Amino acid sequence: MNKGDKTWLINGEAKPGLRTDAVFELDFTGNNLKWNKLAPVASPDGVAGGFAGMSNDSLIFAGGAGFKGSRENYQNGKNYAHEGLKKII
């Protein structure tokens, strides 16, 4: 997501439905590039592939697929999105 001289990276995905809560800002004002770690955001369980945008200076996050229980599955060593689709390592 970007606006003006700033770009934001708003959480990320460790596996389908398992998001991080990290938020980073890249400020490229003038000749400098600076990464800033911002306050974390909620990372709802099961949201995958969402998108963000700006509308009237408000940040909006929407869309995506739902993988209910993804955090618990990951903690129990289940690294797949659906039963029967196994992760190849």
C-alpha cells in the first residue's frame, strides 16, 4: 500500500490463513530510504489473500479466503490448507 513518499507492508502470510501481525513503513522522502516498524495489527485467524487500499484517506482491508483454524493447525504441525493436500518439503 502506498501514498505519497511512503509505502506500508501490512502483515504477511506464513501459510494459507496464518498471518503475521507485523506492519512496516518504507519512507523514501528525499534521497533516503528508511524502514520503520509500526504498531502491530490484529491478525485474524483464517484470512488469506486479502488486499488493501485507500479510500478518502482511510485504509481498507478486504477480501480473501477463509481457512478457519489455521493457527491451531500450524501449531499442531499441519502445514496444509485443505485435508489431502500435503506440503512438499
